[in-house]
Amino acid sequence: MHATSVLISLLGGVALLLWGLRMVNTGVTRAFGRELGKILNLSLRNRVNSFFGGLGVTMLLQSSTATALLTASFAGRGLVPAAAGIAIMLGADVGTTLVAQLLSFDLSWLAPVMLFVGFVRHSSAKSTRAKNLGRILLGLGMMLTALKLLVMASEPVRQSDVAQYVFSSLANEPVLTVVLGALVAFIAHSSLATVLFIVTLASTGGVPLDVGYAMILGANLGGALPPVLATMNGDAASRRPPLGNFICRLAGVIVLLPFLDLVAMELVRLESEPARQLVNLHTFFNLGLAAFFIFWTGPLGRLTEKLIPETRNANASTPVPMHLDKAALASPQLALANSVRDTLRMGDVLEQMFRDFRQAFENNDKAQLEPVRKSDEYLKNFSAAIKQYLTELGRETLEEEDEERCTEIISFSSDLEQIGNIVVLNLAEYLERTNEQQIVFSDADMKDQNRLFDMLVENLKLSFSVLLTRDMTTAGVLVRKKQALRDEVYKAANDHLERLRFDQSFAQDASALHLGLLSDLRRISSLISSIAYSVRLDAERLAAGKGTAKPASTDEATTLDPSGNL
């Protein structure tokens, strides 16, 4: 076979293998992503549970990179300390080796069955989860087909003088071979696919065993790089577990590489087939790392904390979205978690905006409005980035609950942006008019305004909790606080009109500005509490879909107006 044809066949086989791997990964995350997240969350009690949690999740996802990104998301939300995250990653590394062990056997006879059943399931299924189950079977069938194609395409490599010369040259350069294997794994973004490719080449004699051993070590090293780079723009907590995993693999490669010939002699005694020897090296290497570093996750976690310290004020001057990682779009649950994290940061900007405006308003100084206007620009940037990110996620088929969550986040971020517009366009104008016309509010009006500002900030903080937890009880508390603020606005307006009726000395301009301010504060309160109505309505729809919905009581019905106008 011509060299060009061989190369094209190998590239096609690798592409099919990677695509099949991607289909399995996306199918599992879309069908069972929420359950996988719960498994990781429940496995954080100790390092052993974390290890097995990472192992189990990775065996289902068939990608330690996906597990790393999921772990980074939990870590960024403060749910996973660095030590537990490293233990999860050690389990993920072992999980990929078990998948490689299984796929190293000749299962090509299963490929047509999986492709046919997967196609029928994906085409005929009505629910999203059932379609994703078909996607998983299609992906597995593609992977097995790809491995068979790679075996057929790599057979001529053994007779190629050029290929044998290149490989013989690499045999004398183990460090270069490790770098080459790491580069291939990094480009493929999959150590599993790289290992299977090397094993396939070795099974046909296309790659000498000593070269294959070094490339296996390189594949393990390169497979740890994508999560490190994918979390590079994240916060410190999310970056530590991938870095800790990379340190473990790098240390393992450095220690094992000088003794690779001795290890090879022991592997030959265990099994004679070259493919099995390479897979066993991959497995034993990661088991050895796990057995050693599982007892050192604490010190290793502290090391990553020193290497990546907290930078709390790094983005204080110019807040920008940090967590909208494109690589996470393959996992809807991970992408949604990332968007929630930046929406919460958007809320922090709005909270500071309130405080800056209140200070400027109390001082009657329009020069202090500059930070308020800058915050409004930050809010617009956040809202646009979150919408674009979730729009890209929405192009894929999502579970009903994920679609509702996606809409919920976009709506809440839009509401936060609209609140910023009200502050800049309306409230700031009140301050400018007050400053220019030397308007002075009465002590009673100022007291009402301050009380309402305090209630708004408190409700804003509570809305963040509702967005994060989607807890029905907390949502109910927010609705009641919104109603309480509405009552306070009415009371303040009535009290003001009562004072105006009996005291003719009140300035009409001050009265108009005060009533306008009260009206806008009520509008802001309605926008803040919209997340509570969204959460409660989503919960009712899901319950109704499962046949467990209960009719709302009269009091509950009055609180479920999504417009927020009660």
C-alpha cells in the first residue's frame, strides 16, 4: 500500500476513534451528568471514597479530562478541597486504564450490533435520555470499528523501511519518545485514545515495544495537560486538582523512565502479547501512582495551594467572566455550573453598584457616580457573555430540566442587567437633579429610603442563594421578603403623601423625586425576586410531568405570578 494511503487510513481511523469517544462522553454526560455529579459530591467524605468516585465516573465517561473538568467545577464552587480533588483525579486515571484493558481485547464482533441498536434507539426514541443512550451505543460501536480499521491500516507499517528507521531511531531517544507521546495525547485531548492507538500499532508490529513503552508514559503525561490548560483562566481552587494530577504523572514518568527496561522484563513474564504488555504498563503505572500518592494528597494539595495562591483582588478593578470555558460545553451540567458561577460574580458587581450609589446619594455627590456607571458596563459584559455561552450550549439537545435551568440563568442575568440600567438611567438621574437643584429630602423620607435600600440588598443576596441552590423554601422566603418590601414601599408612599397633605412647606420637586425613587425601588425588587418565581414554576412543571403535582393553596397561588407584580 502506498505510504500516503496508509497515512490517510491511520488518520481516518484515529478520527473515528476520537469521534466515537466523544459521542460516548457526551451521551453519558447528557443522560446521566447530574447523577455523575452527585456521585462525585457523595464521594468527598475521605480520600478513598474520592478515589473510587473518580474511578467510577471516568469508567462511564471514558475520559479523565471530562472528570477533571467536572472536579474543577466542584472545586471552583468550594465543594472540593485540593486534596480531595487530587484523589478524584488519581481514581480517574485508573478508570481510563480499566477502559483501555477492556477495549484492548478483540471486541470487533460487537461493533455492528452496537451500531445498529444505537442507530435504532437514537432514531426512534422520544425522550432526550433515550436518544443519548443510543448515542452511547453508537459511540462504542464507532470506537470498536475504528480499532479494527487501525489494525488493518497499520499492518503495512511493519514492512515500511522508513517507518522502521524512524522507530529504531526513537528507541535510542526515550525522552524524545515520551515527549512525542505526550504531544500526540495533548493534540488528541485523550490519553485513552492515544494508548489504544499505540497498542494497535504495536499489535501489528508497526511499533517496537521499547518505543511503545516510552510512548505510553508520554500519553499519560500528555493526557494530564488539557485539564490544566482548560482551567487556566479559572479561579485558584478549580486549577489545583488538574495541576496536582499533572505533578503526580510527571513525577511518575521521571522515576520510571530510567528503569523502563527492567519493567519491560517483568511485563514479558506476565503476558507475551505486545499489546497486552503495553496496556498492562498503562494500568500498573497509574495503579502505582494511586497507591503512592493517595497517602500524600494532603501535602500535595498544600503544594498546589502554594503554587496557585488565592488572588482575591486580581479582578476587583475590572470584573470579567472567568468560568465560561468552551471545553465544558460538551457537558451541559458542567457548562451550567460555570455559567451560574459567573452569574453570581455578576451579582457581586450589582451589589457593589448598589453600595456605591447609596454612598453617592447620601453624600449628594454626582461625582461619585463614576463607579456606578463602570459597574453598569461590567454588568452588560457579563450578561452578553453568559447569553452567548448558554446559546452555544442550547444548540445541542438538552434534557428538559437542563433547558429550564439554561433559560432560568439567562433570564436572571438579563434581570440583573436591567436592574443596572434602572440604577444608571433613573436613580442616577434623581441624584443629578437633586445635586443641581439643591433639593433636600425630609428626615422621614431619608429614613424610608435607607430602610428600603437595606431591604433590597438583603433580598439581592437571598436571590443569589435561590439561583445556586434552587431550594423551594429559600425561594418562598424571597417571595415573602419581596412582598414585605412592596408593603413598605406602599407605606412609605402613603406616609409621604400624608405629610405632604398637612405640611405645605414640602418642595414639590423633592416630593416627585422621592415618589419616583420609591417606584423604581419596587421595580428593582420585582426583578430581584423573579428567580424565586422561576424556580417554583419549574419545580411545579417537573412535578406535574411526573404526576406528583399538588394543587397550590390559595395563599401559594397568589405568590406564583411570574411577572412579579403582586
